[in-house]
Amino acid sequence: MTPVVICLSRSGEATARGVATALGAVVHGRAGRVDHADAFFANAMAHIRTLFAARTPIIGVCASGILIRAVAPLLADKRSEPPVVAVAEDGLVVVPLLGGHHGANRLARRIAAALGGHAAVTTAGDVALGVALDEPPPGWRLANPEDAKPVMAALLGGAELRIEGDLPWLADGLMQLAPSLFPAGRGDAGSAVVRLTATTKPVVGNASHLVFHPQQ
């Protein structure tokens, strides 16, 4: 779904347009306060809620609090929430607020790279390991996303990691950022083991085993 960039004032128009260009998004502006936008709205809170309910990725060039207050009444299941990202008017700070592992962290990094800002990512896996196991890159699908949280918790708690099959986008990053996860960097043979498997077969995963399928 095409992301929507929310712009509430003229001072944020340049940043909003920069975000939209970087993401292939559209700009929705506050009527009477924004001169140039792809669409206009009268009530910011109501408009943001409508977009969120439709699971539209939202990037707000505004204070984080505005986005939080707007969507708060709709928060229920984080597994179905769309990405919500706040961007400072000067573009220097980009904060993924919701949907961190459903695209928000990735969007924040893309925006920060385009604007020369900083993506303030706070999700534990991304900070400690540099990867989001439940957000594989294009071309891959996680078969058991419900098990991503316990697997990540186990890794953060010191479990040994075993990668089965070809998962270079995971293995390369983890080896650089967290080499102690791999057996060669460990001396505790009795530690818990987490498996990450790449396969085209219908393998069933569990709370210590994530299964990734390549997509054609």
C-alpha cells in the first residue's frame, strides 16, 4: 500500500516532499495551512485515524505526540498495525512509533538516509543484533512469525544460533554484529539453541526454530 506523508504546516512542506519522493509516497496536507499537497484534509486527528484503520503506512512530519494521540484509540493487535513514523520538520530525526517489525524501522532508515537524518530505532532486536527476524527482506517470507518474539528473546538471552540453508542477509549481518551467537565464538556447549532455516519445503517451526521460505 502506498504510504501517506502527513504535513501539518508550511514549514514542513519541503521535508514532506522529500520523504514522499524517497518512498514513492503521497503527501496529505492540512487545508489552509499547507500550500502544496496531493490531497488535503480538515481534521488531522480524524484523517490520521482513517488512514490507520485502513492499514495505510503513515509518516507524519510533526511531533510524535500528535500521531500517538491520533491512533491510540485504535491500538489493539500489534501484528496487524501499519507502520507509523514521525519525522522532525527539519528531517534530522526519524522515529518509528508503531509497526517497527512491519516496515516502520525500514521506512525510518530509508527516510533518514534520504534526508541526511538519524533513524531512532529502539526495538531490541534491531539495536542488539542489527536485524528484525520477523521482517525478512523482499523475496523472503517467514512461515511462523508468531515465534519470532521468543526466538529473538532467546538470542538476546544468550542462546546459540544455528543457520540452516542459505540466509546470507541474516548470517552476514549477525556474524559482524554478534559473532558470539555462533558456536565458534562460544565455549558453553550446554546453552540453548535457536535454529533459522531457509527451505522450500513445508517445514514446521516453533518457539526455537524460525522457517524462512524464498518467494518466486
